[in-house]
Amino acid sequence: MDEERKLLTVVFRPYLRENLNTTSSFLSLLRGVTVIDKQWADVMKVKELKSPADVVDKILDVLEDCQEDGWFKSFLNALAHDNETPKNKEIQKYITGFKKFEDMSPYKGLLRACVPSLLANVIPRDLLPHLKSLSTEDKQRINQIIDHRCDTEATMELLECIQRGGDEWFKELITALLANNYTELANYLRPPDEETIEDCPNPVSDSSEQTQNEDQETFHEEANNDTNQSEATTLAVDKDVDDVGIAEKDDDGKEKAAKGESKKLNLRNYQKELAKPVIAGENTIIISHTGSGKTVVAVHFINEHFKNGQASNELSDNPDTSGGVVPVEKKPKKVLFLVSTTNLASQQHDLFQSYLQSTLKLCYLIGETAPLKSLKIVVENNDIIFLTAQMVVNALQKNDVTIDDFTMLVFDECHHCHGQNPYNEIMARYRKAKIENGRATLPQVLYADYIGKAFSQQKSDEYAKKIFANLDVEAVSIPNEEDEEYRKFVNPPEEIDPILVEPRSDDDDPFKIEIEGIMVEIETMLKEEVIKKMKKVPQTLLDLLKFTECVKGSSAYEQRVETFRTTCPESVKDDDALLRLLRTGGHYLRVYNDALKMNKICRIKDALNLIKEFIKTEKETRSEGFNNVDKDLIQLFENREKELDFVSGRSRYENPLLTKLQEILTGEFRSKPASHAIIFCTKRVTVDAMHSWIEENEILSEFLKPEKIFGSSEMTSDQQQAVLQNFKSDGCNILVGTNVVEEGTDVPDCNMVFRYNYMSSDVGRKQAKGRIRKKNSKFYMIASTEFDFEKKDQANKVRDLYMIKSVRTLSKIPTEELKADLRVLQQIDVNDRIRMEKLEMEKRERRTIEAYKLFCGKCSAFACFSYDIKVFNDSNHLITDEEFYRERIRTEKHPKAREIGDDTYKYGKVFCKNCSFDWGIMVTISNTNFAVIKIVSFILEKCANGRKTTQRKWKDSPFKVEKLDILEFKSTNSDWSV
């Protein structure tokens, strides 16, 4: 059986049975395989009468006997283009990741393909005596995992360790499998061009070893020849990146070329100039407008980086014992391409892949594609890695990788390199190493089309210099904006003067009148109960209640009521009923305030739906824990619901902002029917509302095909990419989204951007404007006069001019003088970080070991003691008291169950058993279940004096939390039965 057939019909059969969605779209695409088309009636019969898993089995059984060329590729394409089911696209990427054997040694590739079977069948302790390349420490650790965790995890650890065991590891694994009668698995692992194991009387004889070594030498020799030949020739062409990279076999069983040819890289003259300082080895910041092709410049200089040889000839500054200079250890070139959002990782990877796939190994890591164990292994097996900066920070903190593992860093959108941003956390390590070692430890490139914020020219100069210091900039690369070629490709849009619209009058806004009436009733209820139940009202609580003086429907009201909710427990003691009223009432006021804010920019219907969804969720998740307060608060709304439903359907109450937007959209799309537009909104709920408005609008729905797009917390990267691809292929002609599209996302067909009552920073403004690539495009801002956006927008324009001047000023400073200035700032930063670390340590030391009680933040029901809490991986705060699980919580299945870390799986939600308030999530760590709680959901009471407090983040906890050693916990709690 050839490797593709074995991979799909044997190795992945259990996985496909469980995960593959046999949608009509997928099956129709699969009919391109002749043998499926011939048995179509049988497949449909199984689909009609049996389970989805049976349909998968039927398809795999048909494919198992298929002799048609290209069937495997057709199967993957059917998955990749199934627009009905994003999950199938994830399956395609998952299988393709295992299938790309050319990205690893042939043995590692086969091992990776057989991992599911090995995990399911092998008893790891049986293999250990035969694996001589494993160290004693490795074997002890694996035995410990067997004793305290499970065989599956131990096998995974064994497979990871064995690959570090020298040249004999693969032979030893085959021997171990045979010695324990895993003959079928041993045969799977045997490379396809060698004899099967059962045909070899002595699989580890000298002749077998010689054959294996010869095969390894042949593999490496061919790989080197391919690389050298590719570097000596011009990069060639292929436009369809999605269809490359899958190995196929000729009729005689020989493998065809596994990689497609690359596109030819034709640089414009100004792009060559932009890359020069980078290629010269200087740490460079490239600042150029959107559309000028900065990413293609990056392709060029990274390609040159690899062409310049695979080893470093740099000399260390440290003398050896004889007084000479010690050469730096030679190491392969490794490039880390850092992005700020997950969708940019795949976007940049795909562009690079189209140019470099013939010569270099590339991969991107996002969400579920991120390595479960080690980034280091990914780095070892690839040349260029695309991923978010936070992933790198995590790996650096675990010492999984170091800065020295890379020969070049590329920061996409590098204006983020400030404060506590992950970009700056990475560069802080770089700067510290540079200062301690007296030199930089790796070449580096940084590029962006903007730097950032400032409020005066002086502040702008200081801010730009600080960013340059953070990035260790040595050279600034800026194009000549008067260059004819440059102007040809950079197409700034026409900036339309801000369109400001008067809001509804109160007479035309019955929704506002009714909701403000409800809010006044709740405020009165809270004040009366405080006076009634407290003999002497503390001044702190009276001050907190002053939130009622703020204008309803404003951000100020939102902030003050939130402060009231979170801090009132400190002023209310020994009256749980009053505390529950104050916190619950505050929550309702916050929701009503959000609805008033939405009503200002959307339909009454949308604002009303926001409240209805909240009430519905309260009833569905908390009704068992309702008391009279909850019922009274809901009744206040239900008493007015019919009237609100009536006014929400009246056209006379249409929002003037929407009327103006409809007018502009209609005029633009009727004059240019092929237009593509983006509407930027502030919040997700506004995006949902705007999308619904377009779909339900009789006029707009005739010519607009809207799609929504959100950030990674709301959409997976695959879902984001599917939406963007739909936008590019005319399946959608208007995107409604949050600022996820604002930064770097490639939408070349976009010719209009609307900022709908949306005001970001000067950087965000520049980024939003940069989404427009076509000539004769337009950049709109439509806003209510109530928000004073025009002045803010004008201020952002001025800051933009400040920063342009600052960058050009810095670019003219002599190199050595600039370096000296930046070194001063870098030393200050290192000193500041040392001081902050010391303060943070002192803060942790001040945390008390005295006990605290945790009470529900909604109903004040007792939850646990502080000593029942343990922290795992510095982030997951777990409950280790079994009574907590039996008596105090109820759980539900999590709607977004997934892996959230090393050996950590999120599967459930945790609620207060008394009032159903959300307390956190259920997780599985090393096959052991725990509740992970949010400190913001609780009131903390010090046992010694009864003082109450609340905190939003665990880092501000007043008590110490011990770390959880999962192995020790399992060994001492063998009867743990959560």
C-alpha cells in the first residue's frame, strides 16, 4: 500500500470518522474522483440510511482501491474548498501538515504519520529496554509519566526524546517494535523503497544498517543538490499556492516533485533600494506606504539572507585562552517572521510560499496548528517560521527557544514595539543580551509603514527615538515619494471630509425615554435599600452611588457604574442580600447603558435585541438561582417590552446616521457596481447590528453581499481567511468588522472604507486608510455630532505629520551618533525593567499566607478558601477541594471546547450552584479534571478581620497561591474523582 493510501485510509481513518463532515458541498467536490462518481449512488444510500461515520468509512473504502492518478490531491482539494464547513478546511491543513514528508527526514516523516497508531497501541515501558539512545534521565522521566499520568502521554514523550538520540534512533525504534510483536507498525514505519520487516531475517544486521545509511546519505545529497540548483537559478512561476506541496507518485511508484515551482520575483527599483541596508547587514526599519510592496521587499532580503551561506562567519569578542578570537559556532540560517494577529501569519506565509517554496521550508503557526510541545522542533525543521509574537514570548519564557536560535527577526507592523507589547518583550531580551555581551547577538530586520502617536513635534521626536531604541535600529530605509515608479503603485485614496449627522431628538427617540425610565427606577431602588438597611451609610458608598449623576448612555456612566459594581463589597459588610442587590442592579444598569449607546448609532431594534439577549441568557443560565431581586429587575423590562417592540418597528424612528450611510452606499455602488467596501465599527455587537441592517434593508440587500469579520477571540484564523477569500472572489462585496482588518490585512479589491462612528488612534487611522489599494478610491468617516469626532480626527492627521517629520529627521542623523543616542535609551530601559521586576517581586512577597474566603460575586454564597487554590503553569488557578465540586458548583459543556496549553484541555463552564453566576471553566490537565476560576467573579474576605475586597486580575491577589505539581498531586490524590 503506498504512503498516501496508508496515510488516509488507515492512519487517519479514526480521526476522519470523528471529525469529517460529509456535507453536500464536500461530496460534490469529491465527485471529481472517477471512482467516487461511479459509486455515487452507493455513497448517497449510506448517507441517507446510516451514520456520518459510516459515510466516511464508505468513502475511504472506495478510495482504498482507487488506482486513479491524483485521487489524494482531489480529496484534499475537496476539503480545502468546502465553504459550507470550516472544520473540513482545518482537516485538510492537518493532513497536509503530516503529509509534507519533504519538510523532515524521511524517517521523521513516517514516524509523524504513524503517531496516532503508536499512541493507540504501544505500551511504552515495553520499548524502553531496546532504546539505547535514550539517556537515563529520559527513561526515568518516561517511567514517571507512566506511573503518574498515562501510557499515551508517556509514548508521546518517548517519541519526542528518541529523535534526539543520534543517528541510530530509527533503527532502535524498529527493533523495539519487532521485539514486542508490533510487526504491523514496524512495517508502516519502514520507508516504502525498502523491504518489509518480516522479509528481513535480521532487520538490524550490518547490511541493513548500511542500506539505511546509504538511503540517508542519498536523501541529504539530493536535498543539497536541489537547494544549490534552486539558488543558482531564477525563481520560477506558480500562481496557485493552495494546490502545491502534495507529493504524488508515477505509475512506477517513484515520487514526483513534491513542491510546485515558485513565482518569479521582479522587484521595482525603489524596492531594491529599500532592501539595500538590510542586505548590508544593518538592523533596518523600512517605512513605506501601503501598496508599495514592503512584503515583497521582505521576500527579497530574506532570500538574500539564505543565499549568503548557511553558516555564520562572525567572530566573537571573547578571547580564547591563548588570547586569540573565538569563532562563533556555525549554525543554520533561521528566520522568525513575527506578526501581531493570527490572520496575518497565514497571509504573509502564503505570499512568501508563492516565491520561495522551491528553495526554502516555510511554516506558520496559529491556534490549533501551534506545536503542542516544542517550538524548537518546528524551528529545527523549517527555515522561515511565521507566528504571532505572543507564541514566541511563551516559548522564550519556557526556555524552549532562545534569541540566539535565529539569524534574523522580522517584525511586521513594528510600531507595536513599546510598553508591555509582546514585540517589546522579545526585544527586551535582545537589548539585555546586547548590553551584557557588548554586541548584538543576531542580525535583525524590522519594518512597518508607520511609527506611532505624539502630541507635539518634540514629543513625536522623543517617541520615534524610543521606538528606534526598542528595535535597535541602525538604518532607516524610506523611499523617495517623488519617484515616478513609486507614485505609480502607491494609490492614496481621496479623503472625504467628515460627514457629521445630528442625532435623533428626544421626541423621535421613545426607546431612549423608556430605557432611561427603567434605569432611574433601578437607581432609586438601590439608594432606598442602602438607606433602609444601613444605619450609617459609609461615605465611600455614597461616593460610589454618585454614578447616577452621569449622563445615561455615556462612557462616563459605564465606567462609574462598573467601579460601583466591583468595589461596593468593601463598603457593605454582613448583609449579603443588600450586596447582591447592589451588584446585580449595577449589572443591569451597565447593560441598559450599553443599549443606549448602541441606540445612538444603530436601529432601535438592535439596541432592544441587546437587552433581550441579556434577559434571555439570565433566564436560561441562572433562573434556578433567581431571588426576588432578579425577578423584579426582569419584570421592570417586561412591563415595557411590548411598547418597545412597537416603536422598534416604526420607520419614523430610523437612525439618521444609518439613513446617511444608506444614501452614500447606494450612490457609490450604483455608479460603480464592482466596488468593494469595508465598514469599521467599534464593537462586535455593532458589527452584528450593521450586518443585520444591511441584510434586512430592502434597498441595500439588492446589491450588497455583506460578511462579518472579527478578531481571533471570536473567529478562528480559518474562518477569517474564508471571509477574506470570499471578499476577494466577489462572494462578498462589503465587509463589516472591528479593527482586526485594520492592520496589514490584504484586501486588494477594496476601493472604499467607511469609519462608522469609529475613531481609533492616529496609527489606526493610517492603517484603516491603508486597506484601500485601488486607484480612485475613497476614505469616509460618518459620525454623530454628539461625539466630537471631527476634532479628534484632525488631531490624528496632525500627529501623522509630526511623525513623518520625526522619522525623516532621525534618518539624517549620522549612524554612529544615532547608535550612541539609542544605546543610552536602551540602558535606561534595561535599568527600568530591573527596577520593575524588583518591585513586582516585592509585591509578590507582600502577599499574605493568611487565609481568605472566596464568596460568589453575585449572591455571596461561600465558594472556597484561598488555600484550596493552586496555580498551574503560572496562569490556571485551580480548585483542589473536592467538596467544592460536590456542593458548590454546577457545570455545563463549553461551547468552544479546545486545547488551551500544554496538556491542558478546556471542556466545560463552571457556575455558582446557588445563583448560576459564571465562575470559570472546567479543564483537563494530564487526564485530571479541575475547575479554573476567575478572581473577578468573587468577593475576597480576609478570615482574620472580615475585610472584603474584589480584584480584576490574579496578579493583584492579596494572598499567596502555591504552584501545583501535577505529578505530585496525582500521586497523593489517587482517589481524585472530579
